[in-house]
Amino acid sequence: MISRTERTLTYAILALFTVVSLTPVLGIVSTALGSQSSLNTGFSLPDDGLHWGNFADAWSRGHFGTYLRNSVLVTLAVVAITTVFSVLAAYAFGVMRFPGSTALFYLFVLGLALPQEALVVPLYFDLRQLELTDTYWGLILPQAAQSLAFGVFWMRTYFRGSAQSVIEAARIDGANSWTTLWRVLVPMGRPAISTMVVIVFMWTWNEFLMALVMVSDEAHRTVPLGLAFFQGQHSSETALLAAAAVLIALPVVIVYVALQRRFIEGMLSGAVKE
Amino acid sequence: MKGDARRPASNPQRPADGQARAVVGPGKTAPTSGELAPRAMRQMARTAHHTGRRPATQRLLNRYRRRAPGEPRAIGYLYILPALALYGALLLFPFGQSVWLSLLHWDGMSAATWAGSDNYRDLFTDPDLRAPFAHALLLLVFYSALPVVIGLLLAALLSRAPVRGMTFFRTVLFLPQVLALVVVGVAWRAILAPDGLLNDTLRAVGLDAAARPWLGDYDWALPAVGVVGTWVGTGLCMVLFLAGAQRIPRELYEAARLDGAGPVREFFAVTLPGLRSQIAVALTLTIVAGLRNFDLIYITTSGGPGNSTSVPAYEVYHRAFETNEVGSAAAIGVALTVLIFVLTVTLSRLVEGRRT
């Protein structure tokens, strides 16, 4: 029923949007591989060969080694805390009944739409009071708290959907709620958990505002913050700036390409739908 | 959300479910341990007995039975405790503080003075504060409306025929969503720069007059930043709608075609109603993202030139940490929260046609 013209048109439009999606990305990659003296902002591959050295230069001159280490550390901590706390809380919300559970759950859901901008100001003064600004904890704790909204919401959906019969079978076998969770439900829920892990990983890795506010010394800068400062100082060095941007985006893009289904599934669930 | 709200109402039907489980549970164990059999019988007798009780008593007893055997119900609180403590201390508590700060005049250092509703009144009267909110609402056209419209048109087109290599297209179209907005900002600055790709292209096709420093132009900076938002959001909407469109039963399309509907009628009669809930999700996600839009503004324009691209999210940072108007910054943050909640709830209600 679908004519050949229509089919061609379909692919033409898909191709057009693919080009639109990729143009800025390819632009920055080609700039990153261009000559440092060139003022060209990309889209023409350099005629004097690819300058892979730009990445090394950006790495050393932009101190991206330090920033990457900070980002890895903060991201690992946020993912670990969010995962454990979310699984515990969502388990209770999903399979147990106790007074106030619905109200408490909505309290967490609220966090999905609460903008950081409404928290960041008092958070800064609180954490400064506790001498936690310019520390890793000052980056980890607020981001973990914000990720919990998604984590609890997402994992509760899993626990709600996990078969009641499995839980009852475990109970009959003599498992208490703790062993049921860790021996049965968590191993069964690896797909749901890995979706949460990749989403929280991406959010934390890309987080900018919280890092900008909480960190003023260079030793604790994360990569997005490093890139912003690098842009401020070396705005004319387009090749190095682009190389740094590519370095920052790469870890998330690699994980995304490998696990795109999980990314898309997790990110589209962000709106409260049940 | 809906399911939960309805839960108490559906309680009257619950007893049947609870009784069935009480019978089936022990019944399953009977073969393995003989001692349990008498308990099962006792339980069956009890359930039979209950049917004569008053509904309130019955509900209470049923709630008791639904609990795990031998499990104190307080254990639920223990599981929630770590998450709630962290969430309460670093999210709920600061939000409360924001509300409190918004009622004060405070420069972040010296003693604060009571401001009452001053900071909020300023949001409506001070042109420097009205502008960011006006910009944010205009940007929502680019961040939310355009992506949804483009996404719908594409979904309508693509859902008519099976597409090969959909995984590839989906991966590419969704890519802008996973890039750090800082990286997106750097990439687009290069495109919108005076000698960037956009101007080069315009000059190449002879439109020299149209070339301009997009991000430095008082009239064009805001739409230019908006286009970046459209680029980020469109893929998300497309992927969402394509997935939704695949779930619309084929028979509906066939029926529409038999009735002689063309592609346009088909879109309005079948695709659009079928995507209602996806549209609501897309609106919610893009509106929240559009109003939280700090990173992109900070990297591309820092609110400039003048304050022509200033948005509330940027203004919070600017006032709290650059010009020491902490009370005002907090009020903007709270107002932004209210705006997000009102817009998302209203729009998704409208789209889904729900009445409250």
C-alpha cells in the first residue's frame, strides 16, 4: 500500500535529520583533529593530516587528567550511593505496606520536577557552613540526593512489577525480607538496575551547575567545569577546546552506543507515568 | 500515579484477592511440610467466617493478613531510612530554606532583614526580573513546542511504512540528549560564531546580508540559543513518538484507509489520538528541561548581550553568587519551581483530556 515514492521520502527525511543531529558532533570532532594554528571552526578535514596530538595537548595543558580523575571518583560514589539507597527504599515502597508509604513515595517523585536552581543557593551556604564546599563530598552528597528521586521512582516500578509469587515462594523457603531482596529480587532485576546505573552515571558525569557552585579550587574540578574554564581561558584555541570537549563526551557516548536501549528507556520514563 | 490514587477506592474488591492468596499460600506448602496443613484449614475456616463481618472490621483484618507473616511492618521504614535521610537533608530541607530565604533581603554575608513578599513582588514589577521569565517562556517554543511538532510530523510519516535500520536512526537522533550540555554549548558556539559554519553557509549561497554574529546580536541571540534547544529536544520527541506509533493497532490505519482517509485525516484521526500519553510525556520532559536551562546559557551567552538571553535559571546563579542578592535569587528559584509544576501538570492534563 505504501508507494515507492513515499518510501524514498521516508528515508530522505530520516537522512536529513540524521545529518542535522550529527553536524555539530562531526564539526567538533573535525575541529579537534585540525591544526592548532587554524582558525577554521571545523567541517573541513585538515589538509595536513589529522592532529591526534591535540588530545594530548588538551589533556596536559587543560589539566584534564586531574579533572577526569575527579569526575570518575564523584560519579562512582554518586552511582553507588544512589543505587544502594534507591534499591532499599524502592523495595519497601514496592512490596511492603505501611502507613504513610504513599505520601512518602510522592515526596520522592516530587524531586523529579524540582529544579536544582531552587536548591543550589541554600545548599551552598549549608555546605560551606559544614566546610564541605571544595571537597568531594560537597559534590557527591547533593547529586546523590537528587538522583534518588529518579532511582526510587524507577526501581519501585520494577519491584511493583516483579512477580508476587516469586516473593512468596522465597518467603515460604524461609527467606526474610533482607535475603529476599538481595538473593532473589536484585539478581532478577539486573536490567532495571543497569538502566538506573547508566542514567545516573550520565547525569553525574554531565553535571555542571552543582560543580560550578560547590567547587572553586582547581583540585576538585570535574570535567564539565574544566571545559567551561578552559573555554574562558583559551577561547581562541578552537582545536584544543574541541579536543577537550570530545574527551569529555567520549565516555558517555561509548556507554550510550553500547547500551542505547537502556538510556532511551530510562530517560523517557522521567515523566511520571504509571 | 493514577494507580496509586485509586488504590484506596479499590479496596472493597481487595478481600477477594486477599482470601484467595490466604488459601493458595499454605496450600502450596502442604506437600512439603505436613504440619502446615492444619493451619491452612484453620485459615480457610477463618476466611469463611469473615464474610459475615462488618466491612470495616473486615478491611482491618484483610490489611493484617496482607502483611508478610512474621514481618513487623515497621521494617519498611528501616529500608526507606537511608534514602529519606539523604533526600530530606540535601533536597527537601534546602528547598524549604529557599522558600525561607526568598522572604528575606540578604547579601550572603551581613545580617538578613525581613522582606516579606518584596522579592516576589519584584518578579512582576522589576523589568530586569520580568525579562528572564519572558525569555524562558519564549524559549519553551523552541525547547518544547517545536520538538513536539517536528517529532509528531516525523512519527506520522515514519509510522506509515516499516523502516529498516531503525536502531541506527534512533541511536543517532537521540544522541544530543546524552551529550553534556557544556559540550553541546561549545559545539554550537563554533557553528554560530561570526566565521562559523552557519555564516559560511549563508555566504556560500549568496545570503551575505543574513550573516551575523548570532550569539552577540541583541535580536537574534535568544532564537539562536532556542535553536540549540530544538536540536537537543527533537530527537527525544521523535524516539518517544515513534515507539508510541508502533503500538497503535494496524487495524485502525487499515480501517481509516478503507474509509477513504488520506494521510492528513489519518494523522488527525488515528496517529494523534493514539499518541496522547506520549505527547504528555514529551511536553513534561521538554518543559522541565527547558526551564532548567542553565548550562547552555552559561556556556553560549552568559545571558548576554545585555540581558537579552537571561533566563531564570541563569539569574538565580547570577544573583546569588555574583551580585549577592540571595533573597531575590531564592525567590526566582521558588517561582521557577512553581512555574514548572503548573505548566507540566496543566499541559499534560490538557493533552490527556483528564479532568480533576
